[in-house]
Amino acid sequence: MDIHALFDAATGDDTGVNLTIPDTWLQGRTAFGGLVAVVGLAAMRQQVGHDLPLRNLLIAFVGPTGTGGIRAEGTILRQGTSVTHAQAQVVTSQGDLCATLHGCFGADRPSRIRRQDHTAPAWTPPDELTELPFMEGLAPSFTQYFRYHWAEGPYPFEGRSEGAYGGWISFRGEKKETHEAHLLALMDAWPSPSLSMLNDIAPASTLTWHLEMCDTGRGFATTDEWRFKTRVDTAQHGYVGEEARLWAPDGKLAGISRQMVTVFG
């Protein structure tokens, strides 16, 4: 079930959003984090509506989703003149909390301040790079639904002194228009850059995720190529701070991501 079929499979009622998670979208005991974020955001959108752009999203992954389904319910915390704060909780089919989300949705404001000089990397085009194959049993199963072209930096488990890499990414499957949910999936689909600093295969798990949205993601096709670049900022005692950026197919910065990741190695 690719990303389009998965989005279509989500069902909503008056109070929340439900989704049954296929096994191919699991990584260990939990679902792909980008998918959990999408379901939580959908629950907030039920309350906020779709007029205000998403500006900022904070996610805490509290526990595993397990197999089966998840449900998200959203609440408006405050609705101001320009900005609406909302939150969502995602629970398992057994009612266990697995994630909390806080979203800030804001209208455009008049301002003299404007800075977005984060130039997209000038990499070799993806059609001139080798596409990474899906390696069943080694890579998370959900990666089969994305197309990856590594452009710079070491691969995971090369035992390097620093963790940083970048590459092109797009969705496999039917060509459709992208929106904000696709951006969440794209920004969480890559392995932790900290894994490049390990010599042996080891798991990693995201604790918290902070997203700054610079673009809505609309106007592009899911088969278009996006650029993603990430690096390790801090690492000690098994906890890694990571920063990443995603550029849209037109070269404009689409989002900035920060994650705190636990690494078991």
C-alpha cells in the first residue's frame, strides 16, 4: 500500500481520525514516524480547517504504535486573530498514548523582514545518480515506497567521524499533487545521519521532532524530486540532536527539521 492508498484509507468522524497501519509501514514495534505525524495533523485540521497554513509542528513520540490501528483526536487550544494553536493525541487501538502534537497555524502578516537565502544544494541531477535499491530485511519496509538518490556524504554504518549526508527523494507510485502531509513523510523518510558514525547495524528511534514549515508543498507532483540534507549537531550518552532541510523541486526551502533521536549503538 503506497502513500496515496494509505492516505485514502484514513477515516474520520466527528471527533478524530482513524488509520489501520499495514505491516509494510511498520519499523520494529511502531509505525513510520512521518505517518503518525500525518494522522495527528489530520486530526488538528479537522478542528482548525484548511485556510491557515501550518507554520510550526512539535511532536513527541511517547510510545510504540504496535500493530493494528491508531486514532488521533485534535483540540484547539487558542484561536487568535492571526494564529491558532492546536494539539492532538495519537493512541493505539488499545488506547495507549503513542504521540502528542502541538501545531501552530498562522495567517500571513505584513512585515519588512524577509530572509530565505538557504540555497538548494547544486547536486548532480538524480537521473545521473544511482537509485538506491530497497534492501528487504536491512532497510525499514516503508522505504520501498520512496525513491532515493544519494548525492553526498557517507552511507549508514560506515564508521565515519561525522554524520552528514544529502540526496534526492520522491514518492513511488501514481503521480498526484503534493500537500503538507507529503512534506511530513518526505522529511522523515531518511535514516538518521548518526548511523553513518557506526560500524555495525544498530536501530535508532526518534523521541521528539520539531518542524518549521516554510512552504505548503502544493503545486508539485509526488514524482517530482526534492532535495534533503541532514547532519548531526550533538551526540552524547545515546541521544543525538539532528538538523535537516528539505527543498522543493523549484529549489525553494520547504521545511527545517530538528529531531532528538535515541541510538542503540
